[in-house]
Amino acid sequence: MKSFFKTTAGRLLLSIIVGIGLGYAILAMPATLHDILTQVLLVTKQLTSQVILFIVPMIIIGCVAPSITSFSGNVTKVLGFTVGVASLSSIGAASLAILTAVLVEPMITTQVSTAATTDLPEAIISLKFPTMDTMSALLLAIIIGLGVVWINGKKYADALQDFQKMVLLAVERIIIPILPLFVGANFALLVL
């Protein structure tokens, strides 16, 4: 059991359990302590989410662009085929989801909960890191990868491989350690 909680999945499961328990514990506390701990959770969630959102585009660029440069043969055709298959897959998945919703939703009866919900206050500290959305990062990675292949830029391909190593180290040393904090804070705030 100890070895399971040393894995990322184990740590995330533990953070969910601890987060839910912490949320219920905060609910039972006096108002002042409740407000202080809620702010701690809000700030933790906000800071960790900003770091994650900042690094995700770098992960996309750092993994996609070097992969394109490592293709052999006609990269443009292989990439075009891959993008086509991914697009068809997305359209198929969206169509299946719509069809399922149209067919299944009328059969499901739901009761509206009349329980009062509480609005969480704003975090006292708010940082907004500049980020790039995922589709822009993907397009940029494809353009960079194709550009390096088209100019036969060996030194750029090597630089992209080094960038990929840096990004993977950032995931290992930054994202994976803060992910349980982010998940735990979110689950604790769901209880509140």
C-alpha cells in the first residue's frame, strides 16, 4: 500500500481524500478560522492552476515540435494524415456525444436540489500569468517542427530536443509535485 501512495495516481487519490476531509473539517470550524482557511485554499488553487496553465503550452510545444523533426520520409504527408485522422476522430466523438445526449437525456429524470449553495469569496491574492491557449500552442509546434524539417535545421532540431528535455524535467519537478495540492484544494473547495 505504501508503494501505491508513492505513485502519482496514489498521491492524487490521497489528495482527493484529504481535500474532502479538510473541506468538511473547515465547515465545522468557527467563522473566522473558516474564512482564513478558505482563503488559503483559494490562493493555493489559484496559484497552482496558474503555474499549470502556464506550463501546458510549453509541454505541447516541447513534445510536438521535436517529434515532427524526428519523422523520416515526407513529414508533410504524415502530419497531414495524422491531423486528418485526429480531426475525424474529434468529429466522430462529438457526434456520438450529441447522439447519446439526444437519445438518453429524455429517459433520465432528475430532481432539482433545493439545497442552498454558498458562493465562495474571491481569493485575496490573484496572479494572472500570461498563457497561450492549447490550440495556438499546437499550431505553433506544428509550424516550428515543419519549419525545422523544411530548412534541414539540424542545430534547431537539436535545440528542440534539448527544449523537450527541459519541459519534461519541468513536468517532473514542478507539475507533478504541485498537482496534488491543486486537486486537494479543488476538492476541499467543492465541499465548502
